[in-house]
Amino acid sequence: MRTEEKIICNCCKRVIVEKNDIPKREYLHVEKKWGYFSEKDGEKQEFDICESCYDTWIRNFKLPITSQEITELL
Ligand SMILES: [Zn+2]
């Protein structure tokens, strides 16, 4: 979740990034515009998840996520 000055994890309410700080933590930002075939037609949803909640989340997946080592860091 984003406010003027920070990004907060929607799942655990921890502050992930303070806007004036150098971002030291990574997080997942999801933005989804639901379309006609969904039950949320025309709705835009957004949330932010910290890395530890992300890890907990994907551990519950029935199929493991695709993961790949990146050699070239941007
Ligand atoms: Zn979290």
C-alpha cells in the first residue's frame, strides 16, 4: 500500500520503504485491472507485499514458481 511518504506491506503492515530513504528492501508491487470476464469488471486493484510475506505466499503454491539465476544485475 502506498501513502505519500511510505510503502507498507498490505499483508503484515510493516513499512517496506520510507520515501525519503534509499530503498534497502525489495518488495512486490501488483497492479491489476480486472476485465469483462472477471467478477470485478472495470476495477483496478493494487497492493504491495514485503519479501518475507512473498516467500510465505509462494510457499503455499501447489506448483513451485519458476526461478532462474540472473548473472547480469542491472
Ligand atoms: Zn509483509
